[in-house]
Amino acid sequence: MENQGKEPTFQELINIELIESGEKERLMELLRERLIECGWKDEMKALCRAFIKKKGRNNVTVDDLVHVITPKGRASIPDSIKAELLQRIRTFLVSAAL
């Protein structure tokens, strides 16, 4: 194993704590809810349908969709949702004393 004997990075420690505490799953659920509420999910669905229609159903793979839609999806997440999640992560870090 490459990492054997190597100290975990701060980011890895945070990720471990998020997972072990169950906070990561709670944050993911909050993100899902907020994206549905703001219409982001429907927007992504429409982008996927338009891409499939343009290319033809038999000419599109899931990898094609992921490659085309992912950058658009990440860029279109509302700043308010990003800020809310960031605040929740900060609050968690303070409470976990990391």
C-alpha cells in the first residue's frame, strides 16, 4: 500500500470525520433537496433530453452525457446553495474541533 505509514492530509481527515459522523450523507441529502427546489434537476434533465434528441438516441452513451452535462451542471448550481453548504461544513468543522 502506498499510503501505509503516511499521515492523512487535513482534507482526508475532514472527509473521514464527515463520513463517520453521517454528516456527509446529510449534506448530500440537503444538496439534493435544494437542487430539486430551485429547478436545477429539471434543467439538467432537459439538457440531457435535448442532447439525446440532437445526437439520436442510439448514438449517445452515458459517458457522452456525463462529459457534456457535468461542466454545465456544476456551473449552474446557484451560489446560494453553495454558500449554504459551505456554511454547514464550516459549522460542522467548528463543532468537530478539526
